[in-house]
Amino acid sequence: MYATRITRHLMWALPLLALCLSAYADTPANRPAGGPPFAQWPCHSYTHPCGEIPTRPAVSAQMPSDLEGDPDRGRALAHNRSKGNCLTCHMMQGGAQGGTVAPDLSQYATWGRSTEEIYARIHDQRAFIAGTVMPPFGTNEILTEQEIMDIVSYLKNSR
């Protein structure tokens, strides 16, 4: 008799539970992240068709020979969200909540890259990777030559 009563209660409780769980599963917090592919993003130009918006050409920069970098200033720039802003995409030593969409730079000094190559990559990564999303910090005058050298010095000391 007791088992029959439990069975009767479960017969209406289980479908109700399934309905509640299915409603929860479709909340925004439980949907996978993402969106449309980049090619489907809206284009915000009134004068150029999508995909044909002109940009400055990539520049293969030569490192200035008369500049010395300061790793402390470089660290401050790399961690400054309104200037270098490296932490938006990269994890870095001493950085609070670094990004995860680009390589982890916390051990960058062990990668074996020359000072000249690091400078050129920060100046304009497009010279190495055509479709990169990394801003051309030197070409677009986001950072000065001295500021790039400071960040290079900081990265060369990141072990």
C-alpha cells in the first residue's frame, strides 16, 4: 500500500521535475558562448562595402638602436588597461585576471625570440600573421617607440 502511494506521487512529480529542468537548461547562463562567425558581423561603414574597409598596410619595423627599454615601465604599460592593454588578451606575470584568447606571455623570455623580433611583433604583428587581431601598436601610434622598447624589456625578463 505504501509503495503504491509513492508510485502514484512519482507519476505526477517526475514529469513536473523534467519540465522544470528543461526550462532551466535554456536560460542564457546555460547556453554555449559564442555568436555568429566573424564574416557575419555587421559592417559599420557608410562608404565601403563590408570586407573592403581600408586599413593602414602592415609595417615591418626596425628596432631603434638608440633606445634602451625599462622593464618596470614596460610592466606598468603592459598591465595598464588604457594604454598597452596586453592583459586583455594575454596572461602575464603579476597581471590580475589576464586574458586567455592569445598566448600566455608569463614565460616569454624562454621562447628564444630576439629583441628585434619582439619589437617588430609589438610594433605590427600583421607583418608576421596577416589576419591577426593584435592591434598594430606602433603603426597605429598606440605606443611610442620608447614604450614598445619598455614592453620588450619587460617580456625579455619574464621567466
